[in-house]
Amino acid sequence: MPVFVTKTIKQPKNIITDYIELDKAGIIYPYVATNDWNSVYRVEAKLSKPLDFNALKTATETMRKNYPYFFMTLAKKDKRFVLSKAESDKVLVENIYPVCRPFDLESKKPLVRIIYDENTIAVELFHVLADGHGGERFFKALLENYRKNLNHLSIASESGKEENEFNYDLSDIYEEFSKEGGKNVSRFMTKAFQFKKQDEAPLSARCIDVSLGDLKAAAKRKGVSITMFVCALQIATIFETEKTKNKTVRISVPVDIRRFAGRDTSRNGALYILVGVKRSDVKNFDDILESVKAQFEKYLTKENMLNMSYSNISTSKLKAFEMLPLSVKKFVLNIGYTLFGEDQFTSTLTNTGVLEFGKEFDDIIEDAYFVLGKQKTKPINIAMSTFKNSAKLMVSTVYKDEKFTKKLTDLLDSYGVPTVNKKAGKKNVTFDEKKLAS
């Protein structure tokens, strides 16, 4: 989705004073948030042994001391939003459903939850703090502290440094990356197919659990990456479950720009590419996959990411926009968020990659995965993550029916990627299923 930005006052790196400016990759989220929606995600681990609450509580306090940025709240300063020190220290929350509930942005409480039950530790964050990669770093450090408390280990190593320290870099990666140059790019694009409105249920995360080996093999047989393969399946599933007519089904695929920028941050470092296909342009699944692959290769480049970053930074220099009252900024940005963001794509696919904790966690964690919260206007989205040899496709949806999840599961099965404990290839699949699975 596009990012619209306001002026950022340079902050000393990694130092939190009274407030810190929003980074330019996350700045849009408080302006488009509502009381019943803000962009929230969850990283969750299932424990092999019952939770030790005191160990988690102590780990939480260590995290608050070492990484205060992640415990900040939203505040208003002059004509903009900033992050400031929270007035409450309450972040430990017993696990209840639905997951990824919106934060009360007026409460002055931290924009993070550390969630627990007898066999669960999870973290939920408001996207304004960090993208999924930043959130995962925080989560892994929390679990490392929890492990040390369980085993009564010293936090400090022999060298005197904290063994669980992660790269606590609070740089604004958009601003740093854009200094390499780039050019302004247009955000105008045709409106994509949108799911038909219907009554919504509380958010549910429906897990399609498959073998990572099977998924890799299926993608390799088609000559594509796992993300390309799943993106094509997501498009095919929408073709088969919705009346798309001649509208483009377009998937928003978040991109971690750290590798393109050659820089790091524990805050937000995500851009996106949009990958779209019209049903009238394809005859079978291989056609979809060919189009998806070509678009990934065209758009997933350093040049494109740099131009998008540069465009966002250029927008930040519009003096007329800086002078607008905060309420008017919210109005303007919500219009832009719809026209240049939500209207341009149908659904989201995010691949957060491997959740790896190390051998020392083998007897502590038995499963882990990433969950996307409710999206503003997209009722069905996918978060993909892997743990050990398991790949989880977590379908986040506010629809009661499960036709999307069932169809996606069937298509995976037809390519030799059955769900766990299910044998592959038993079902004959034809376009409407047949040609898509040819």
C-alpha cells in the first residue's frame, strides 16, 4: 500500500526521549486507523511445556528495560502523530479470541501486547511500531529471555554482553535508502477486483499446514519461488470462488527492503509489489503462474524499491500538507489510502519467512507462525511462515464461509502439496478447477 508522509525531525539513533517521530514506512497507519480497526499482526509460539508465568513476566520487564521503543504509545504533537512514552505498563494479556483486536489509540497504553495462556506465548503489535520482521526480532528476544528465566541462566555472557541482544536499530530506512537517488513514480492504477460485501464475522485465522519440502518441490517443478507459487494459487482460488468478470485480481505482496537498501532497522522496512491477472487473459494455471513470475521479476528490483522510497520521501516535503491541521490530514490521507492503496488490490499475501529459534528451544517450542490481523477493506488475506519443516498458510478472514480456504487447500493438494496427515493427489481437479490445475 502507498505511504504518505509528513516531516520527520531527526532523532539520535536508538535514543528515546519524550517522543520519537514515526518512521516513513509506518506513518500512514495512525492516520487511517479507526476505533474498530487498526493494522495489527501476531507472532505466536506454542509451548511444549505449560507456561511459567513468572518467567514470562520477568522476561517482559527485561524487554521493557532494554527495548523501550516497543512499549511506546501514540500521541499528538503540533499537527502530527508521534510515538511517546506510555502512561501504562500493562502489556501482559491473557489469550482471548478473536486475535489481533484493535488497540485503543486514545488510551495512552503501549501499542504491543504480550499474550499468554497455558501453552502459548504470542506478541501482537500495531504496525506503526514495526513491520513483521521487526516484530519477529522483538518476539525472539522475548522468548530468549523467557528461556533464560526458565533455566535460571545469567542474562550476560562471559564477555559481559547480553546474549539475547538483537539489532535494536531505530533508523528510518526509507529516508536513508532514498538518499541513493531514485525518481518519482506514479501511483495511478486501475481499480482491482474487490470481494463482494457481506456480513462479517469476528476475524478467524484458518491454518493450511503443509510440508515445507512438498511446497518447495511443487514450486521447483514449476520453475518459480514458493512466494510466486502461492501467489498464483491465491489468484486462481479467487477466480474459482468469486465472480471476477473482467476485473483484475491483484495481490499486494509486501517486500522487505532491507536487502535492497543494504541497511537495517527494527522498525518498519516494508514496501510492496502489486501482482495482477485477469481471468480472460489466462486459460490455465500455468498461464497465471507465467504472468505472476514475469511481474515478480519486473517489479522486485532495487530500482523499483528505490523509486518507491524516493516518491514517499518527496511527498514528505510538501509544505502545504505539513501545514494542514491533523484532522484534515486524516481526511486527506484516508482518501489517498483508498484511491492509491486499497482500491488497487484485491488481497494480501505476506511471506514472513522462517521462524527459527535455535536448538536450545527444541524442548520449549513445538510450533510457531505469523497471523495477519483484519485488513481495512480486504476480507481474505494470507500470511505464510515456516517453522522447521512445516509451512503455515494462515488465511485471515472475516467471512463465515470457508470456500476460499477449502478451494486453496484442494489446489495445493492437486499439485502434491497435501495438508499435514493427508495423502496427495486423490482428487481429480479440472478449470474451474480442471484447467487451473493442469
